[in-house]
Amino acid sequence: MLDNYKSGFVAIIGRPNVGKSTLMNRLIGQKIAITSSKAQTTRNKIQTVYTDEEAQIVFLDTPGINKAKNKLGKYMMNVAHNTLNEVDVVMWIVEPTTFIGAGERHIIEVLGKVKTPIILVINKVDTVEDTGIVDAINTYKDVCEFDDIVPVSALKGKNSEELIKTIKKLLPYGPQFYDEDTITDQPERQIVAELIREQALRLLDKEIPHGIAVVIDRMKERPDGSLIDIDATIICERDSHKGIVIGKQGAMLKKIGSKARVSMENLLDTKVNLKLWVKVKKDWRDSDTLLRNYGYHEE
């Protein structure tokens, strides 16, 4: 490895729905984090890896920072806050606006206690005129000690190379943490569970998706390698939710399954036979044991 090689960890933070996961997927060139317009899409700290001949950047996509409402919310906030002091760079994603809301003020307060270099990333610049971008920069530039401000469009890929260059400048020198072909440290089972949850988030009513978790019961490749069989259970909090997740004559569950299967086949590069079940576990978001069972546990 070259003496001038750089490597480090970058936390991606921001209010829910500012495009953190979309941006991370764009920067590493592959879909790992699920995206939807609903809050709480990202629940765990997802680690993805960008590697080139100059640097290796390990991105941590943290849950959106906001005030916690239950134990799951509290867990998510701890994950997000603890990450900020363990990384080499913090990337704060905001929208191109001149209004700083309560969510942003909460993040400003959190960032005030952080010693890590901070890059302000103004996302969704494809949605405003150039003057709007300048206004947004002027609105935010003095709220924190920023090391740099980079306007981007995660959706269109605009300025993503510029952002990578900016991150590289702030990283320490050091060897790679992962092989160059590593894209994520997420186990395949976890990504597959998230792909099911993503479709549920997209297809179901506002309230229900927050109350669901997905557990992979079985994931096994057939001996001839032609197919992977995946059995999964969608956990919801109420009997009434179970009916909605299944839908009329099973139509909704079928829809969630078929859309998730397409994403899985793209990810795993093979045919998938997916079977879905739905179970009720009342108020699992407030149960320490169930949170751990469904994969939400702090190191």
C-alpha cells in the first residue's frame, strides 16, 4: 500500500428523509441502504465501503437524528449520537432551504459537542435554481464550524465526485480496513430483511411501517446453485395491522413479496424463491428482548 494512502470512517447524519441513504448508495455505486420517504427508514448503523487507488472511505449511514418516542427510537438516537465521536469525518446532509427547523436545530446542538471535522452537504440541488443553492449556503454557513460545504444531487449524481474529493482531503493517512472488493459489512440476511421492509414502507399506510420488523427464518441456496430459498416473517404490533399487511385475499403481502424479490435477485445475482409470513408481537418496539431478537442491539 502506498505511503500516501488515506482511509477513514465518515458518518452520514441528517434529519429523516433528507436523502442520506440515497446519497450513500450513490457514492458507493450500489444499493445497500433502503430508501423511502417515511421517517425511520434507517434503523441500524449501516456500513458501506468506497475504495479507489487513493483512499478507502467507510460510510456509516446513521438513523435520522430526531427526538425519541419509544425504546426503538431511543436505540436509534444512541446509535446516531455515539457514531459522531468515533469517526474521522461527519457529513451533515440538509435540503436547499433558507428555513432552519427544529430538527436541524437539534442537530446543530449535537454537532456543537463534536470535535470531528464536519462537511455540510446540501442535497437535492436539482430541485432549486442556482440562487436557491446560494441562499441555502448563506443560511447554513455560520451555524457550525464547517470544514467544507458541498452542494449535491444524490438522485442525479451531481457533484458526487467533488464530494469524494472533499472527504479524501479530511481523512487521515492509513491502510485499508477492508479488501478492495468489499462493499458492505452487512450480512446478506440483514440486507435481504431490509429489502422486504423497504417495500412494506413504500406500499403500506403511514403508521404501520414503523411498527414492523422483518426476520429471515431461512436462507438457503439449492445444491445446484440455481436458486436461493428465503423464508421471512414480517412482525407487526397489532392484529389490525396484520390484516392490512396481508391485504385482501393476500394481495398486499404478494405485492410486497414480488417487489422485494426483484431487489433480492438484483443483489444476489440469482433467482430467489421468497415466502413471507406475518406475525403479531404486541408493542415489540418497547421490548428490550424483542428489539435484540430483531437485530437492534448496541455493541
